[in-house]
Amino acid sequence: MIIAIVHADREWGIGKNGDMMFSLPKDMKFFRETTMGHTVVMGGKTLRSFPNGKPLKNRVNIVISRGQVRDDCIIVPTMDALKAAMKARQDEGDIYVIGGAQIYKELLPYCHEALITKVDAVGGADTFFPDLDAHPNFVCVDEGEPIDDNGHTVRFTKYKNLSVMEL
């Protein structure tokens, strides 16, 4: 299964100045536990935003990036190559799409689910995730109770794609 995972503010904002807008330890724990042992897919900017630009541990990291050569993750140069790499990993377990905005936009039609941590705040984003509440193919199937995460009210939600495209 292909699953998008992200936290978003009330306006579906996901980033500001190339970084996250909120420090959410409970959301980070959820992200870590959910993606551990699986494949994660991201753009080159997302990889570079990690501490020391290192890929996530205990996960297969597939990164779309031109001109980058690394031996600690799978680098693919094009969206077609990324889709092929994802297709090759589908039998290995879930694949999580983890950003950035362009990667989410390109791969959302192929995602069976989207795990959205909704932050009840406006973070002044300059980068956005598609509004799944207004998306004709997505329906919210699970909405957790509001919890406090580092002074922010968050809610873990799950959306299902009613019209998944095949890779």
C-alpha cells in the first residue's frame, strides 16, 4: 500500500522557508513508529532538510534527485524512475510518501491512504498539501480525539483514496 504521511495546519500548510512550522514530538513519534521498517519516498530537498542530510534510519529511502550520488539511499533522477522504484518495492511492505509538496502532489493519486496530523493552528505556510476535505477522491475514515502536542492541539486522521491509480 502507498500512504502519504504529513502534518498540516488549518489551511493545509505543511512548511515554511523549507522547514516544518511546528515542533510536534508526539507527531514525530507517530511518524517514526509508523514508517519504521518500511520504504519512504521523498524529494531531494526533504532529504537535505534532515539532520546532516542523512536518510532515515531503519527504512529504505528512495529519493528523486538529479545529479546526486549516494550509497546510503536509492537515488532516482525522474518521476518515472521513482514510480518504477516504488513498484519494485510494493511487495516489500507499505511505502510512505513523506514530502515535499511537489512529491505529494505528483504521488497523491497513487496513494491508497493519507495519514494527516491536523494542527489546530495557522503556521504562515508557504508550502501546502492538497485539501483532502475538498478533494473528490478522498474521504476521512478516521479522526482521533484532539490531543496536546507541545502546546498545539492536534488530531490524527486517516483519509482513504476512493480512486487509486496504479503505478
